[in-house]
Amino acid sequence: MEHTYQYSWIIPLVPLPVPVLIGVGLLLFPTATKHLRRMWAFLSILLLSIVMVFSTDLAIKQIDRTSIYQSLRSWTINNDFSFEFGYFIDPLTSIMLILITTVGILVLIYSDNYMSHDAGYLRFFAYMSFFNASMLGLVTSSNFIQIYIFWELVGMCSYLLIGFWFTRPIAAGACQKAFVTNRVGDFGLLLGILGLYWITGSFEFRDLFEILNNLVYNNEVNLLFVTLCAFLLFAGPVAKSAQFPLHVWLPDAMEGPTPISALIHAATMVAAGIFLVARLLPLFLVIPYIMNLISLIGIITVFLGATLALAQQDIKRGLAYSTMSQLGYMMLALGIGSYRAALFHLITHAYSKALLFLGSGSIIHSMEAIVGYFPDKSQNMVLMGGLRKHVPITKTAFLLGTLSLCGIPPLACFWSKDEILNDSCLYSPIFSLIAFFTAGLTAFYMFRIYLLTFEGSFNFCFQNYSGKTKNSFYSISLWGQEESKPIKRKIELVALLTLKNNERASFFSKKTHRSASNIKATPFLTIFPFRATKTFLYPHESDNTMLFGMLVLVLFPLFVGAIGIPLNQEVIDSDILSKLLTPSINLLHQNSNQFVDWYEGLKTPMLSVSITYLAIFLAYFLYKPFYSPLHNWNILNLFAKRGPKRSLWDKILHFLYDWSYNRAYIDAFYTRFLTEGIRGLAEKIHLFDRRVIDGITNGVGITSFFVGEGLKYLGGSRISFYLVLYLFSLLIFLYFY
């Protein structure tokens, strides 16, 4: 037995000393612990690096020997129930381990500088290390009970990190929204686990799959009940991976620090839902209705996420909806049985999106040096522009991530997304049409983000096209304050004045005023002990520590796609990824030894790349500034008909823009019919309880009181009187009887 496999149980435990020691240190030696805070960041990175080396060795052994290893230890045993803890190492586990550790290390390095001015620095690294430990435990779990425990721990860490700046009411509301939404899916997951245990009598994945498959094939189980249990299991991944209709928490989760968005809301935690569906795919394959449901939810999420990203002005929310759409591609691939393509896109998207989020963090970091810590300004793309001159390294890294996500060859996402598009063509023409169209939308909104952020001139005065100052930027607050009746926003803000020399334009006025020469950068929370001393008049490039994480991540979109490229022109599974996934593919009863028809294989990439380039050209035409100082002119006004009567095309554009900007009114619908509806129902039930239920109880008590008060005057403490009264009552009763 390999020593690497024998000691795999320590993988989730390695990052745990950091949160434990930080907690104990802050309790017993708070001053010393705070003074040594950089040491804790170094320790977090070191321990996760050890796990990365261990995981890489496991992956190499998986490629060489293509084996599956499971180790179990008894936890509790009696006559009716047996439960075992253990760990399960297979290709899917190896892939997730490498993904979690590599992205986690780079994000931790990036966070050391990004959070250096924050008073919650130690708390941040404690949360991050505990999250990494929980995620590692999740992917190595061998049974449903373990996976549910770590599933909830991951959700708890997400709650803590989204609400990291809990003193801001909007951040506190966002983490509660994420927590409640995920509880809906997690409750369904728990019910599904219990239902499957009632059917099979086992929590272990391999035993459960074998027993259930035999029961279904021999028609020894109620298929309707099995389908219901599988549907409840699927509810957990729907919430965790932000699939429709439980996707509403992901954009609000951007309230947390940007490294959180890069690690858990783009690369790892949201991928846990995809991981669980991939882990349970042998179970879902015997239930066709569930496979159809998975593919349907996936294609709806693909299209919805892309359309909602079109009109977003907050850079992190635009990337959040992009994440939602790409997770939909992975779910679609799993639903149509394309296991390899889903995992391939999981890898390529995770690295590309982590790079984009770290790039957005660098942009926000540079903007805060000018505008201060105001998220509605430092993260609003309308207030940016021209940053290519000030942050050239960030611009290059962000552009490479954008090109990869758009599917431009030979970058990573091109190989994985085109494989999903090709498989969708074989599955359903309608799904294929939507998937191809969404690929074009992806290229459009990603280049919209890039052009609005980096092209044009850096501006501070924001007016509409008629020159009238806009007093309100948003119809629905970008920071979680939802309105029951969304206000339609008809005109995008346009940047008209640029920042020149030492003039600083006002946000709400046409006037400009002289800018002091000693403007101080105010990074993140203005904490006096850690106030920056540098002065900036323009956005500036981030420090080397932050740039290091981005520059290393740039290598992954450039080269990670090579693991899925066939090395042999005759056999598909000649690439590294297919060799790694061979045990899993065999477990799924799929034939991986298929021959490649290069003519058929080139048709899909040529079509998808053509659509992508067309969308990029359209985005460039609409958002590229053709003359200075115009930076972000309104696409609605490009086609609008001037005069009292608006054209039908103009109305359609305005409706689509409002629909996308207001999140398809889904949040407003939930607020109106779920939040307010449940509150109204609760108030009516409370009224019924108070007036009817309590009224009956109180009425009985009051009636007894008055009857007793009346009867006490009939007594005279004489037995003869009581006997006469008793006989008289008895005679009346007998008479009527």
C-alpha cells in the first residue's frame, strides 16, 4: 500500500492549526498575537503548500495507476445502525484537491497585501484557513454524513466571510441572504440523504450506488420515491452553485473582500455543487428524469446569468453573474452525461475567473486611493475608464482572463467550453442553440467590462447625455437594499469630464475644485493605526505581493488547457485529463475509447469562435470611445428615435436593459411574494392565534371566574341548605330527563 494513500487522512487537518492557534492566541496573548500577524499569513500559506505537494503526488499516482482508494474506520456500531468515517481518493478528488490548494495559496499571498490595512487581518486568515480545511474535508469524504458535515462548515465559512465587514448593515444583510438561501438547498439535501439511507441502508457512496442500481434494475423499489430523493439531493448543489432559482445570493455575496470572491465564490465553494453532482452522477444516471432536470436547470442558468451580466455596473457583480452562467455550462454538461467536459471546464473556469476577480481587486484597490472606501464608487465601472495607463500589469492580466473566458483559442476555456458546446449539439438542437448564443453573450459582456474599465479616459464627473446631473446612480442598490417596486433606469451614466493636472471633478456637480497635493490613499477600512502614507492623484498599480498572485495565475489560462488536448489524433482519451479520469469514466459505464473525426471536431470550434469574435466586435463598436473625452456613452441612445414618439426598437432595448439591470425582477418577485407574503401570512396567523385561540382560552377562564363569583353568594355554610339545593337541582334534572 502506498504511503501517500495511507496518510491522506491528514489532508483536511493540515490547515487547521492556523485558526486554532489564532483563536487561542487572541484569547491568551492578544497583544503578541496581533504583533506577529504576518507570521500567521506565512503559516497559512506554508501549510496549504504542504497540502498542495501532497495532492500533486496523489494526482501523479492516479495518472500512473488509475486506481481508486478508500479507507474506513468504524465510528459507531449497534444492531440496527453502523456508521464509518473515512476518506475516498479518486480522480475527482485529486482534481479538486489541486484546484483548492493552488488557487488558495495564490489568494492567500494576494490577501496578505490586500488586507494589510484592515483591523480584521487575523480574523480574515483564520476564516480562510478554516474554509480551506472544510473544503478539503468535503472533497475527500467517503460518505453522505461526512460530506454533509463539511458542506455545512463550508456554508458557515461563506457566511462569516461574506459578512466579514459586519459593521456595515448591507454586508450583514448579504451574508444572511446567502445563509438563508443555501439553507433551502441544504434542507433538501438532508432529506434526500435520509431517504436514500432508508432505501439502501448505507451512507457510503460506492455501496449506495451499487445497491440502488440493483434495486432499480430489478424493479424492487418505488421509482417515484427514488426520483423524489434524487431531486432533493440535487437541491443542495442548486443552492451552493447558484443555479436558478436559488442563484440570488451570489451577486450579494460580493459584499465580502475581493479575495473571498476569488477563492470561494468563483473557484472552490461554488464548485462544490458541481463536485457533488459529479460524485453522485452514477446515481443520477439510472434516473432519466433527474438527468433531464439537471440539464434543464443548467441551460436556464447559462442563459439567465449571461443576460443579467449585460447591464451590471458593479465590476464584481458582473463577474458574479458570469460565474453563475459558467457554472450553468458545467451543470448542463453533467446533465447530458458529459462528465469529462464538465470537469475540464470546472478547472479552466476556476483559474480564469480567479484571475479576473484578483484583477478586479487590484482595480478596486487602485480606485480607493482616489475616491476612498466607497464601494458604490470604487467598484462602479461607469466611474472608471482609462485605467490601462495607470495599471498596465493588471490590465494585461485581466485581458488574458477575459480572452480565456470568452473562449479565444488557444487559451484554456476555449478547449473546455467548446467540448461542452459540441456535446450539447449531440444532445438537443434547442440546448445547443442557447449554449452557442450564450457564448456570444459571454464575449460581449466580458469585453464590455474590459472596455468600460480600461479604455477611454479616467473621469470623475458623471452626467447623462443631456448634461443634467444624475442624483441617483441605481434603481436597486448594488449593496443589498432591495425595493419591492424596482425603478426603471432609462439612461446609463456618461463620463464627460476628465481628471486633468490637479483638478478633481465633483461626483454630483459640474463644478471642479483644486485638489490638494497631499491626497492620502485610504485603503479599505480607514483604520488609523494602519493608514497609508503614500499620496496619489491617479489610480496606481498594486504592490508586488498582489501582482505576484495575478502573474502566477496568468500561467494557468495560458497552459492548463493543454491537459485536455488529445495527444493522439486517433483516440480521445489520449490526453492527460482523460487518463486521470479513466476510473471514474469506467464507473459511469461510458466508453472512453472513441475515435476523433477532425472535420466534425473543427466545425463546433469554428462556429463558436466566429460568434465570439462577432460579439467582441459588437462590444467594441458600442463601448469603445471613438472621441475624447466621451468614455461610456449610452447604447440605448445609439438606436433611439428622437422626438415625441419612440420607435418599437427603442422600447425593446429599454425593456431589455431594465430587465437585465434589475436582475430580471427575480429579487423583487422574491421580496414581494416570498418575503412579504410569508410575513403577511405570519401576521394573519398571529392575529388568528391571538383573537381566536387565545380568545377561547381566555373566554373559558373569564366565564369560570364570573360563574364562580356568582355561585359563591349562594352558599351560607349550612349543610341543610346545600342538601335542599342539591335535591332541587336533581328534581329539575329528572323532570327534564
